[in-house]
Amino acid sequence: MDYLVWAGGTLSILGMLGLLWCVVTVMRAKRKGLSEDALRAVLQSVLPKNLGALLLSVLGLMLVIVGLFLG
């Protein structure tokens, strides 16, 4: 069951990288001094990616737990 642990760890790392990308994207948009509407558009485009990255990270952690439980 080691492959579940490694696959879950990989998914979790990919999810965390996605979350980091979302944070960096929003920070860059805030630093540009965009108008409220433009900043809102950036936030609306980042939100689904943020939720997807969070889901990927959670699924990866679930795989790690299942792999450890079965191993």
C-alpha cells in the first residue's frame, strides 16, 4: 500500500502548489493597485482554482491516510 501513500503525498503537494499559486496571483493583483472591479474579476477567476487546489490537497491527504491504514 506504499503506492497509495506516495500518490497521496504527490497529490497533496500539487494541491499545496496550487494554493500557493492562488496566493501569489492575488498578491500580485493587489500590488498592481487595480480598481475594485478589476480586482474583483481577478478574485473571481482565482476562486475556482483555489477550491480545486484545496480539493486536490484534501484528496491527497485522504489517500495518505487510507494507505497508512491499510499498510
